[in-house]
Amino acid sequence: GVRLVGSEMCIREGPSIGFVSKLRFEGIGIRVDSVKEGLLKMRLGFSHLVQLTIPSSVDIFSPNRTTLILSCRDHLVLTQFIATIKSKKSLNSYKGFGIRGFNEVPSLKEFKKK
């Protein structure tokens, strides 16, 4: 059956079908640039593109510039690659900008009160 697993919100369908996870890119200048030839290029608000080599067992699809869908038969490889992607742009704790799982709700801090 289909169920959610872990903080990365992987949809677990079993080893025969594989595991699927969605990432959301939120914020100004934070988006997927391209996915091709085993290379993931992202714009993360820096002056340069951030490039990651995609593991051979991971399949990536980007329906739009703010969503990334990853699938893999090996749950460990998938979660490690998701952690690597997330480590490139941490969540902004005040506005919630950055890279996060599709169903993740960021815990936001309160602004200073005058």
C-alpha cells in the first residue's frame, strides 16, 4: 500500500515499484534550472548556479521550476540525495523560503515586536 514515511515525506510503495518524493522550491530566485545528463542545476539565490550530480539509481522529473519529483528503488539513496539537495539552501526561519518537502510545514519564528 501507499503510505508516507519519514520527514522527507517519501511515498512508500515498496521495493518492486520504488519510493517517490516531492520537493518544493519556495522564495525569490529559488528554483530548478535544469535536469539533464545526470546533472541537477538549481538557482538558489546565489550569484552562481548550484550543480549536483544525480546518482544513477535516482530518477528526477521537474514538472515546473518550483517542484522536483524524485524516485528510486533504494530508500536510503533517495533520502541521502534529498538531504544533500536540502543542505544547499536551508529554510529561512522567518518567512519559510528554501527547499522543503511537499507536505512539510516549516516552524516559523515570530518577528521582533516594537
